[in-house]
Amino acid sequence: MKIIKTIKSLRVFVSAARNAARTIGFVPTMGALHRGHISLIERSGKHGDFVVVSIFVNPTQFGPKEDLAKYPRPLRNDLRICEDHGVDVVFVPDAEEMYREEELTWVNVDKISEPLCGRFRPGHFRGVATVCAKLFNIVQPDVAYFGQKDAQQLAVIKRMAADLNFPLKVISCPTVRETDGLALSSRNRYLSPQQRKDATCIHRSLRTAHEMIEAGRTNPKTIVAKIRKIITAAKSLSSIDYISIVDADTLRDVSRITGKVLIAIAARFGSTRLIDNLTVDCRAR
Ligand code: PAF
């Protein structure tokens, strides 16, 4: 496995693989790798790709009061995970390599960046779309793999790739969960034992919502109220950013649950913000 820090060497190394007719698979990450990331790496490996993983804690997607400084950076362990899972190249640029000068060019994906997390993390998706556009230009992958846990991020990246004609396929991979349902996240390590226990209410509430929809409930307000009741019963909950039921493609609120909807939640336990979601396709019923 090759560990590369500069854009120039990365390009040379990846273009050699491309010239050898390999499909370039790309898994962008901010490190602190867990089984969710590993599932993306494995998916790329199974597809037969030349697997490139980037590890870069992207400063432009963090707000001024967010956890950029304390974001976990267990690089040695991350590299071991990559090596154990057959990654070909790990790209670990520093901030100066990625943002050499003051950034004057930004990628904004309108509309779908605005609701849900966009309301609570202004500028976040601009940072994500910009760094992904830069990484796509640097790595030039054929396929890029993202987790469904960050459903809005996935929608933003898919739209950005389509609108800007990036010649790549964006593949969405299922959320990986702990046995008690908690979605894996690099931020779960911030949780105290009580918060960790309580945080399972998010997935429990999503399952209940799913059952209600399966039972024929179509009023999003009723379902949101039920989710809220389940989550607010958790002792260590600090606040709920949102509980929303939106159209799975446009991310706009729906007034009736009929087509394919995304039920999305962001809630804080202590200062840790957790997100999770579930897609329900009523057309399949
Ligand atoms: O999901 C993440 O880890 C980040 O948002 C990403 C896609 C690597 C961009 O920094």
C-alpha cells in the first residue's frame, strides 16, 4: 500500500494504474475509520477497483463553533485498517496541500444543501462539495463510494457530479450499525456511556416510523410527533435539530407520505451531534 501526501505524486501513481486499465475506485474520508468506512473500501475492492482512500479532515466544512480541533485523527490505526483491507493508495494531504492559497472558488449546490443539516450547519455543504470536487479532480476516479448515513451529503455530491459533468459514478452504500441499531460514526466516540445507551433511541424511532408508514399512516406530522416522543424520553438528550420527512430526491418537505421519502433526524447528546435516516419507498408497497 502506498501512502501519498502530495497531489503531484498521487496523480502520477493513479495514472499508472489507469494506464494499466484498472478502474479507479475512490473512498473519500476524514479518517477515524470504522466499519462503515470499511464497508465502502470492501465494496470498491469487490468491484475489482484500484482502491484509493483519502484521509483529510476538511477545515472548510466545519463551522467556527464546531469540532474541527478535536476531530479524532488516529492516523496510524487508519493506515493499518487500509492496509488490512487491501487499499492500494492512501492519500493524506495536509491542509496546505489542499488549500494552498485563500480559496476564491467554491462549489455551491443550491436547494438540496438548504434544508435539514444545511439549516443548522451554514456553509457545511459548500465545504463538502468543494473538497469533493477538488478530490475528484485530483484522483479522477471512475467510481466514488459514499455512505447512506450522510444522506444529504450523498444527494449533494450526486447532484454536483451530475451538474458539473464529472465522469464518474457515485455509489451509495448502506448505513452500517452497531448491534443495538446505532449508526456508526466517527463522532460516537465522544459519547459518554449514558449518552451512548440513550442514542439508540434514534434508530428505534426510525424503526417505529417505518412500521407506522407500513401500517398505512400517511400524515408526516403524526409520525414526526411519535419520533419526537421517543427521542425526548432519552435522559441525556440535549436538543433535537430536526426531525423531517422529505422527498427522497428533492429533500423537500412532503405533506403526505406517498412516494419515496427520507425520514431524517439530527439530535444532540451532550455536545455530540448525531444524524441518522431511513428511506421508505411507499411505491413498493
Ligand atoms: O463524509 C465525510 O467524511 C466527509 O464529509 C467527506 C465526504 C470525506 C468530505 O470531506
